[in-house]
Amino acid sequence: MTATKPKQYQRVLTIAGSDSGGGAGIQADLKTFAANGCYGMSVITALTAQNTLGVHGIHAVPVDFVRQQLEAVLADIGTDAVKIGMLFSPELICTVAEQLRRFGVTNIVLDPVMVATSGDKLLQDEAIVALKEQLIPMADIITPNLPEAVVLLEKELLSTEQVEQGARELVELGCGAVLIKGGHLEGGASDDCLYLGKGEELISLPARRIATANTHGTGCTLSSAIAANLAKGEVVSEAVVHAKAYITAAIEAGADYSLGQGHGPVDHFFRWH
């Protein structure tokens, strides 16, 4: 009798900060991986004292311990994709880049987290240079929101045309593709701009703006959904389109809930309600 070959999980690793309020960071990433049919693993880079009102404290995890976490996961379990979020310091960025190169990790989604939904700063100024030099060139796709794209490019993006040009310029930093999230643009739409560097293809991803304060963790959730889709074998354009549909539905479902006194979370598991 032939032994049945064991099934394999689609494995996704998140390298990010912990959100004690559960709406963003590692917690949102793991929920998103599970909701999209993947096995999630985590490397925690920072602990935050955080709730729906904001970030009340940040405790950076020692760089050597971040390295230990990466080695433990990648040497044994491995991963089919990785989502990178809050990194906080240049030393941390260099360590993460070094370990990803060492283990030959592919399908890298970089969400250059700089500021929380509440406005709290999550990345040191000197870390931005390290991000550009060390990690962005390794990424298959980066997913900055509009303010983050402005910081990376060091110029304002005030119109759809400027956002599209900004996406082209960000690809020149070495990443495979750029998704600029348009939720901060003025007007009633929430259009995202996807630029695929290899084919020089520009794709507009329109979506209506949903009237809700429950937007905490939307960036984390979107980038994690992209990583999950890449782990399942989708190409970047497919992964982004399906992730956009997922986050839009999660925001819409989460608008019906009340949690905390500030920016509540999206509903990651809306498909099961």
C-alpha cells in the first residue's frame, strides 16, 4: 500500500511589531493569513502599548533576538512568502535583510510602516535610508500609503497623475512592483495605484470610500493578504487584486461594529459570520 503524501501548508511569515490592541501589526497579519487559508508565523520586532486611541509606548526587541527568531523559523519551517512591517531602526533593517538573503527568501512584501493610523511615528528617521538601500531592492512589491510614499520620494503627491509618476520612481529603488494606497487622497474614492516594474504596467484599482472610523490595521491587513496570495502561487497583479477585494470587504463588514473609543479594527473573518 502506497503511503499518502502529507499535505503541505502555504507558509507565510510576518516580520513586524506587536499591537496589544489586536487591530494591527503581528495580530492583524496572523488573522489575515488564517482568513486567507495560510499557515502564519511571526518574528516580533517591537512591542507596542497600543489601543484604538493610539500608541502609548514602544519597546524595541533586541536585534540579536530578532535574528534568533528569524533563524529559528527559516532554518526549520521555511516560508513561501514574507510580509515585512514595522522595523523601527536601521540596525533592525540590516539584520532582517541579511537573514532573508541568507535563507534565499522570495515573495517579499514590504509595507514601509512609518506612521500609525492614529498619527504616531513608528520608524526612526535614520531608518528610512536603510530601508531604501537594504530592503526595498529585495522586495517583490512595496505597499506604501500616500504619506509614506511622500516620505520615500521626498516630494508631494497631490493628484492621481503625481501618484502614478511616484509609483514609477519608487520602482527605480529596485523593487519589483509598487502599490500606492490612495486612501489619503482628497475626494470620495479610495483608488490604489499598482505599478508593475518589469512590464512597466500601470493598473488603477478603484474602490469607493467606506464611511467608518474602523480603519486601524488596514495597511497591515492588505499587505498580509498580498503575501498570503503570493504564497498560494498567484502572480503579483492577481495577489493585489484579490487582496484589495478582501480588505474592502473586511472594512465594510467591520463598519458595523464598535470597539474601543478610537479607530477600531476591520473584520478579518467576515466570511465566517
